Amino acid sequence: MREKFNWAYIGAGGIARSTAKQILKTGQHRIVSVWNRNPQRAAEFGKKFGAVPCATIAQAVDRPDVQGVYIATTHNHHYAAARECLLLGKPVLVEKAFTVTRAQAQELVALAREKGVYLAEAMWTWYSPVARQVKAWCGEIGEIKNIQISFCTRIPRSADRVYNPNTAGGALLDIGVYPLTYLYNLLGKPEHVTCKGTLRDGADVDEVVTLDYANGLRVPVTISLTRDISEKLIITGTQGEIRCPFFHCTNKATLVQGRRKTRFKGDGGYGNEFSVVADEIRQGQTESRYVPLENTVEIMGILDECRRQMGLKYPFEE
């Protein structure tokens, strides 16, 4: 049996706890160290998941038993934390959104390539077998004529991290990155991006992002933290339709061609992501074949353009 893969966790909040629970259940991973800006939270995380709480990022990462680093801080700290880890020569998996800007993403990619160190975005959707099956099915439904995609979930204002502009909170980087990444991976880079959104107390809470492609396809993407219209993906082609509810974390999708329905099921959890990344690191790869760095950089550029059109600047950017 293969030995467990050893992770250092940078960040001990909600997403860190969610991933930790799932990956430890697989029996394929171990969390050996953790750092958090709040030492008490790091200590609590360490006690629960068997990790050593550390006083600095370097102490958590620069250990001989650490094989990979998972960065789960708020968005505004992704760049600095990832840069420090890369300079220490450690493979890094960075939670989405990868950085705050395209320029930051480019810098991290350039540094990783210079050092020959693995770097990837933790876009767990695209480590899932369901998303890859949906992409394969797109070749079976003829010319794509219409795509309906939305990610709208009402989150209470008390969820400070989500609405806090000081940590790059807001709908776009928190949930909008999912549908925009999905469309990029299916259709490539759009020719034109239009974004109309609503800002409240310095953070974006709703937007409609319209992507126009060279073949004439236009896809409006509805994103909202204030409306609960669920999450859906329906791709309609000349020879069939693909339906994928809760596309960013789903364990099922359906291909409809006339009266025939083909259903696909697969694990939509975090285990895929961590296990694939661990294997890629073991194999000596420096980039993920599931979430290529070029894609991540281009998607950050789309997010930049959306922010420019909304006039959205975070306080730390002033």
C-alpha cells in the first residue's frame, strides 16, 4: 500500500476544515503541519486533524516531511503565501480564486517555472470525473447553440469573509470563478466579456457576465450572493443536451439525445483533487494536467476585466 502524502496547511478556516475532513477519510493523506494568522485557530485545527500548529508559514512548510502545501487563506493572502512556499521549494496547491489579479498569477507561474516547482489552482471541479465527462459529451451533441449557467446562493451578511472587501470578498472571486472557469474549459477564451454588477459596501454581491465567442455563441452567466436561484448548467446542441445540476461539485450529469438518456456518476468531493495533485507531485510534474496554469492565468484575466467594468477595487489596492 502506498504511503500517505504529507500536507502542510496554510489557513485553518472553513474550507481548510472541509477539505481536511474529506481527504483524511480517504486514508491517502496526512496533514503534518498548519499555520493560521490566528494561532488559536491553528491549535484547534491541529488538535482535530493531527497537525502540528506552527508560528510562521516557513515553520509549517520548511520541514523534511512536507511533500505539498495547500493554501486556504482568504484571497488577499494567496499570492504572498504561495510565493513564500515556492521560494522554499515546496509544491503548492492554491485555493480558488488563485490570486486577486492576473498579474499576481503570472508572477507565481513564472516563479514556479523558474524554480521547477509544482504549482496548481485548487479548482476542485476540474479534478472531478463528472466535469471531464461533460466536456467529452460536448463532442457528441453537435454544434452548441445555447448554454444556461448560473451560480446563485443566498449567503447571510453575517458571513464576514464572503462580503469583506478587505479580504477580496464578494461574488466574483468567491463563486463566480466557478462558472467562468467551467465555460473557459469547455469553450476556450471568449472574444468579448461584458459585466454588469451590483456593489454594496465595497464588495460585489451580484453580477451578470456575458461571454461572446468567435462562433457567435453568447453565454450570460448569472452570479449572486443575495438570490437563491440554485445552481445549474444546461448545454444544448443540435444533437442533444447535457444537464448538470450543482455543476461545481456534482456527482452526476445526464446526456439527453432524443428519447435516450445517458447518466454518469462520479465522486464530486475534494478527494479527487488532493489525490491527483499528490500523484502529479510524486511523478515529478511541475504543473497539473487537469488544471493547467495557462488556463488559470487567462481566467484571472477575465475576472480582472469584470472588476474593471464594475469599477471594483479592493481597499488594499488603492
